[in-house]
Amino acid sequence: MNQILNVDLGDRSYPIHIGAELLSQPGLLTPHIHGHQVMIVTNTTVAPLYLDTLKRTLLSTEQYQVANVILPDGEEHKTLAQVNLIFDALLENRFNRTCTLIALGGGVIGDITGFAAASYQRGVNFIQIPTTLLSQVDSSVGGKTGVNHPLGKNMIGAFWQPQVVLADTRVLKTLPARELSAGLAEVIKYGLIRDPDFFIWLEDNISGLMAMDDELLTEAIFRSCQNKADVVAEDEKEHGVRATLNLGHTFGHAIETEQGYGNWLHGEAVGTGMLMAADLSWREGWLSKEDCSRVRQILAHANLPAEPPAQMSAQCFIDHMLVDKKVLDGNLRLVLLKTIGQAVVTSDFSEMHLHACLEAGKNLGQK
Amino acid sequence: MNQILNVDLGDRSYPIHIGAELLSQPGLLTPHIHGHQVMIVTNTTVAPLYLDTLKRTLLSTEQYQVANVILPDGEEHKTLAQVNLIFDALLENRFNRTCTLIALGGGVIGDITGFAAASYQRGVNFIQIPTTLLSQVDSSVGGKTGVNHPLGKNMIGAFWQPQVVLADTRVLKTLPARELSAGLAEVIKYGLIRDPDFFIWLEDNISGLMAMDDELLTEAIFRSCQNKADVVAEDEKEHGVRATLNLGHTFGHAIETEQGYGNWLHGEAVGTGMLMAADLSWREGWLSKEDCSRVRQILAHANLPAEPPAQMSAQCFIDHMLVDKKVLDGNLRLVLLKTIGQAVVTSDFSEMHLHACLEAGKNLGQK
């Protein structure tokens, strides 16, 4: 029942195992641990749920020296100071260059731990066990690690690939419903930007996914990671097609920033952002009104908000969007949809249409 | 008169320019600066001497946005906190992913700046302008960057290659005499471990080097970097022959640690450490007594100390040497000399000889 996706990166290639109950299978981990020292990095939310299980699995077959660091939960703790706590723990336990770090948690834990692994003794091995749907489909592929700086998100980091990723669908059972929906927004994104068959599959199976059927989740995660891996392989350094992964993100970032991080989840903001992108694409005459409705519907079925915050004016959106890092020389570029399954990065849209889109509120894609 | 050494690392290859007055030649820098934002990182000692010259050179032909950070001088400031000051400056000046960092200073500045470049926005370009002889022959090649942690030296860092290195012999004129000698210890090391002809050349030219003749310094730096580049190319990940670069370092670290960093310069401790390695090699019957004397003599001509601190007992050395990171499983491995120009990494030496060497004091290699 498990699926395996090989992310092909030459001598930095690695497998992603996807399925139920992976956390209790030592055979998925031990081949990727080369020394005998293992540091698990997790947070105060995940530790009580899964830390003991993981430790038991690790110690069931091998005599590892296992230690752990439990960080506070939340994006506001994605800082260099937390990375330094990991260094402290590694050095206090005298961990050497052949040690392995395991990130057990969501995207924040994965990003912090990956950067610590990239920088400890100039680079040690690390393993990712993402515990949110968002991190399973997003941080599993791409090798981006890092932390925030008070003056900017993800400003400090490294490209660093894991030895293996375990995406265990069973750990999603403890995920808050809002976070499952937020993760589905990123899953839906892959259908929209490049995989029309997957989008249809998602339309057919969205209720089973919302009910957390293991088999359907496995398939959805597999196809999301496969799509991301294809895009990243095509454009590792983010000069071209990789930017299509940002569908909905420029609108979404404006919402997140305006509302304050944490009030809207990233995936929720991206979901609404994707509907705004679909709306603008329809106004440009690319996406049919019918396809625009399909976008609206699947988001609704995934319990994602279908309109931006009422108090956000068009000008407010524009102000935020112009400081987004994807703006080159004042030229606003957006990821839009030519059709369902085909995204483009373009600044070739009318200002009038953009305004209408930003003003549409709850009528996105509807008139 | 300038020499150019190409460090061949595939798509991360870069040139080292060596010669007098390089700091005022914009043509050596501008081809390696791809964006228009340049951040110079230097320290309180070097800034008053060379920062203005470098800025003038940069601004003489191109319209760069040039900013600078001036860090405190000294190994005790080689910390993550200083790296963070660089991030602050980069973000306050809104530097983007195409910016370039220039390290203007000794090894500490090079290591800190290189790590900041490796980590800012997951990696930006950097240029090294080493201003000590030690950093010109040591940090110019190898790509090691990083900072210290209270629990260990160089524990946090990355492998990150520069775009270009300028080793300007003219900046050495302001170098304290002790630091010139300390740098020469590392130069002599390359002759000892793998280049007997270079060792003879050094014996012939040591007084000219001490007098800071530009042409001789250029030649000495070139051949040192060439030797290091050859070793690193052979063993990039430090599994084998690269360890011979540590000749004298295990003894030297014991001296540095016991005396407290800063009392003995690194190069001074390495110099004495190399004589201790030569002494032990002679006791093992490998190095002739005559060659051992040649080592003693060239160190004396370079004004380097020829004996360890009088109060350091053999046991004191052993205690320090056993915690050195090059000890694998309690097995003390040392870099010793089969002959002048041929080093080996070995644990195959007699404990009795090691004790005699550690007890020899001012009679190293002499009875």
C-alpha cells in the first residue's frame, strides 16, 4: 500500500515514502542513518503525539544514541535563535559529522531542522517526517530550508536535500480540520497549474480526502510530490517554470500580511488567492466561466474561504503586492491560468481587470 | 607581474589573483559582480587602512550600490551573532539575491562573510580579499566557511566557494611582524608535506620573504595555493590526503588551547607543532637528523618559536591531543613526515617516542 517516489537529483537523490503507519517501520529509516547519533527535532504540539513512537521505532532494531530538541510551535519561532538551540543540543551531546537530524513536525520544523543540518559542521544528514498535509506535499520536495529574519521571511537558509522523507497519512488524523483544508489548497494547486487529470481526480475524491481516507491521501500526496518534483527538476534555481508553483501566492501573501500571520493559515490564503487568479484569468478571456466555477467549487468542498477579507480594498491589495519579492523592477507579475492544468507567469493583464478582480469580494468568478 | 591561479571545481571554479596593488584594479573585481549591490564586510583594524581604497576602486567604473559592515576584530567575535549583523545590514539595505558580499580582512572575516553569503537568501555571491598572509595561503582555497560555537570551533558553517580571490601582497606591509611569521609557518607547511622543491626555494628566499619582497611573496602565495588546491581537488570531503594539511596542527592546537587563544598565534603554534612532528618523525627513523635541523632552521629564520611553552608537560599535551577532533575512536593519529616533502597520516608511532618528543622542550630534533 505504501508508495515510493524517487526524487531524482543525481548524487543527492532521495526517496519519499507515502502511506499509513510509516512511523512504526524502522526499515524505512535505518538504511538512511549512516552514523549512530540521531537528533530528533520536533515541537511542543507534535512531541506528545509522536515523539515516543518514533523513538521506539528507531531503537527497535539499532543501538542509536537518540536525543531530541523540542522547540516552541509556530511561525513566529522560525528564527536563527531556534536553530542555535539545535546546535547547543548537538554539541552538548557531542554529536559528530556523521550524525543524522530528523525533523518531526510541520513546515516550520522542517525548515529550521534542514537549515541546522546544512550548517552543523558544514553539513550533516537529515530526514524529514512532515506531520501536516501542507508540509507533506510542499516541503518534501525542493530542498529549501531556512528561517525568518525580522525584516523578511525565509531570508536566511540553504538548499539542502534530505536522505529520505516519510509522509505518513496516519499522523494527519490528529491534524486540526482547518490545517487539512489548508494542505488541500496546495494539493489542488498542482492540478490547476499542470495536471488536469489530477484536478478531475480531486473533484471526484474531495469528500474522501476530507474524510482522511488513507488510500486517497496517499494518492493525492504522491501526485502532488510528483508534480512538484517534475517542476523543480525542470527549473532547480527558480528562474522560470518553478514560479508557477506560486499560483495564488501573491494574492495570498497580501491577505496573510494584512491580516497578520496566523489569523489566516497560509493554505487558506493561497486557496482564496487561487480563486482570485482564476477570476482574473477569466476576465482576461483565458479561463472559461465554467472552469472558474469548478475552482470555486472544489475550494468550497475543501472548506476553504472563497473570498478575501471584506475590509481589504483593491488599493490595499496592490500596496502589498507591489512589495512582494516576485515584483521585478516595479512590474507586477502574476501566475495566471490559461486553462485548468496550464499556468503562466505573466505581467500581460489589464489593470482594469485586476482592479475588478480585487473589488469582486464574494462574487469572484461570478459576474 | 600578477599571477593567476585557477581553482578547478567544475562549475564552481574561480581564479585567485596574486600580486601587488590588486586592490586598486577594478578590472579584477567587476567581472565577478553580477548584480549592482555590493556589501563589504571588514573589521575595525582593516577598515581604516583599506576600506576607502576598495570603495574607490569599485565606484571608479561601475554604479554599484556599495554598503559596508565593520565588525569587531578577533577570533572571539567569530560568532553567529556577527553573521546576524551582516544579515541585518543586507536587509536594511534591501539587498536581493543577486547581491555580492566582499570579505576584506583576515581569516575570521573571510569565514564569517563566506557563511553569511552561503546563507543569505539561500546563497549569494561572495569575493574574498584576504589581508593577512595566513588567510591568503589558507582560506583562499577550500571553500570552508563558518563560525565558532561556545562548545567548539568552526562547528557552524558551510562549504561555499568565492567568485574570485584577490591576494594583494601590498596590504601585507601593514601586517604586524608576528602575523607575517605566522603566515610563513603555513607556507613552509606546503613545502614540508608535498613539495620538496618549494621547501628548498623557501630556504633560499626566506630572508627576502621576511623583508616582504612583492615578487617573492607572490611566488610563495602562488605555490602555497597551488599545493592546497591540488590536495583539496584530490580529496574535497576530507577523507584522506587532505588531512596532511594538518601537519603540526594537533600539537599546535594543544598549545593554543592550553595558552588560551590569542596568546600564541595559530601560525606560531603550528610552526612549533611542525617541529614537534619533525622530531617524532626523526625518532621513528623516517626523517634524517639533518632534515630535522633544516625544519628547525627555516622556522628560526621566519622568527617562529622553536619550542613549546616550558610549563606544558607531556601529559598536558596528551590530554589536549586526545580530545582533538582528529582522534578517531581513541586512536591518536598524527601527520608525520617520511621525508621533507612527503607527509603521512598515521597512528603507527611508538608511545615512547611520542613521550620523548613531548618532553624534548628546547631540544626538539637535537638529541
